[in-house]
Amino acid sequence: MLEARNVSKSYPTARGPLPILNEVSLALEQGDAISIVGPSGTGKSTLLYILGALEPPSSGTVTLDGRNPFTLSDKDLSAFRNKEVGFVFQDHCLLPQCSVLENALIPTMVRTG
């Protein structure tokens, strides 16, 4: 189960905090699927990065199968993402010399334990 409770995210600016997400909550059971849609700049990618344990929330909690990845050490968080989370990025994170399948399989080559 993936659960987000009251997740907020803001970034510091010279004029004060810039709020991106404000108390977003959702819960997904295994096999559930959702679509996150909206205009550019509304926080969709930020929410996905938080749900995927790539970016910590400013407040609120995220749990995946009962574990909060943001309480883990950097090493354990990296292992958690490698074993528990999958991302297919839409931008520069793909290796041009690899096929789509090879790009998708690269994380399995660095998997530990």
C-alpha cells in the first residue's frame, strides 16, 4: 500500500516560502492505478518525486507498505528505492545508447542484496 497523508511541499525563496503542494492525501492498494493530471506548474512532478522517495515532503508523511522512506539513512533509502520503487522518467534520465528495455532493466544491474 502507498499512502500519503497531508503532504505539503514548499521551496524557500527570497520573498518567503513558495508553496507547491498543500496537504495532499491519497491511498493506493496493490494493483490500483491513478492518473495525475493538470496544467504545467501545478505540482504533479513534485508529488510523483515525493511518492517515489526522490524528494522529501516539507510536511506530512509517505508510507510504502508501512515504511516511511524518509526516515531511512541515505544508503538505506537508495536500497529502498532500488528494490521498492520504479520510475520511467520522461526527460534526460534515459541512456541514449540503450534500448527502451535496456533502460528499464538498468536498475536490476545495480540491485544489491
